[in-house]
Amino acid sequence: MAYLNEEIAEKRQASRALLLHTLGDQTWAYAAAAVVGGIGLLASVIALVECVGAVRKGLAWTSAAWGIVILLVTSCAVVHRLIVA
């Protein structure tokens, strides 16, 4: 198991080095952050839809409502950060 984790870490380090060499010091970071952020926002929208469905069905509505609040606040924070930056 440790060998597999070390191999994955080496591959990640090599891909980071390649991106850094190819795109420059900051461009790769912005591109990677945009991809990860986009995936995160998409996952948050999907989770938000599932939470709203759970609230409508009455299934664990307190947990679903709490999830909705957290997802909305964090999504707004991400969008605000993108606008400000």
C-alpha cells in the first residue's frame, strides 16, 4: 500500500513539474484552480439538488436544510472570490 502511495505521489510531482515548466510560474496554478473549482461547483449544484429533493420528500429534512445552507454559503464565497481575484 505504501509503495502505491509513493508511486502516485511521484506521478503527481512529475505532472506538477511539467505544468510549471510548460505554463510558467502562476498560469498553471490558475488553470488548475479553475478546473478544481469548476468541478467543486458542479458537485455542489448536484448536492444542492439532492438536498432540495430530500427536503421536499421529508427525508432527514434538518440535515438536508443544513446542507443547503452550507452549500449556498460556500458557493457564494467561491463566486465572490473569483470576482474579487
